[in-house]
Amino acid sequence: MKISKSLYKGISITLILFIIILSLYRNTGLFYRKKIILPFSLHLNRQDLILIKGEEFRLFVYGINKRVSYRSTNIRVAGVDFLGRVFAYRTGKTYIIAKVSGKKLKCRVRVIDLNKKHLKLSVGETYRLKVKGITDFARYKSSNPKVAKVNIFGKIKAKKPGKTTITVYIKGKVLKCKVTVE
């Protein structure tokens, strides 16, 4: 079977273009954004974790049947026990380091909370509800906008007497603040 010269040139040009595009792509942030985890490699079940203050989560290492030791880089923000249970204590960021067979595996833990859980306002009064610990975009929603409404920045405005709950959605987590308007 002979390959014609024109077909050979077409394949080589396509291959060269593919290599150039791949090399351009590797030098961008897109290449490093998603970490590819190979099967049968040592890795944690989560590399990035967002917890609400008081919440806990179980970390474990895939692909092994060996003893793993865990530690937190900032015990004030989140602690971890010998089984890999992570406990969120206060807002902030820390890393959980899992050590197994001489390798260190990392999981970034960010703990979030609201600046107020219960709030009393008078009619016409405003208050800015803030998420502590993380600076990503949050969505705010009032369960009863006739009593108190909230804008996209978390500013609550009391409309008329009653009770409502402001719900904050951030990165798959739900935080709530109970508002009483007098």
C-alpha cells in the first residue's frame, strides 16, 4: 500500500497544526483549570471543599488500602480527625493534608457563614447581609418580599410588619437569616 505524496503532505500539515494548537492551549490558564485524575492513582475524593460553619465532611483517599494520616494547616478554621472527618469551626481558608506512602495530597477547605442569623428591623430600615469567608457571587432571595425585600447585593429593606426568611445560595450551599419587621 502506497501513500501518495499529496496525502502525506496533508497528514503532516494537519499534524503540525494540531501540535501548534496544543502548544498554544497549554500556555493558557484553560489547560490548568481542570485537574485530570487518572484511574488507579492516589487522590482525595475532593480537592476543593466549601463548608458552612459547624458542618462536617468525610475525606478519603481513592485507590489504596493503606493507613492515611490527616492534618489541617489551620486548626482554627477547620480540623480533621484520624478518619478524615473535616469539622468547620470558623470562617476562613485552610488546607487538609493527607499523607500516605510518602505522598502528600491536598484539599482546600473554605468555611463560610452569614454575618447575621436573626435580624430585627423597623419598617423602612435597611441592613446589608454579608457572606463571611468567601468572595464568590451569592444569590439572595426573600421568602416574603412584601415584608422585606432583598437586592442582588444582600441589602434588605423592611416593607411592612411580619416575618420572612432571607435565603442565600452560594456554591451549592444554602444559608438562612430570619428577619422580623416591627
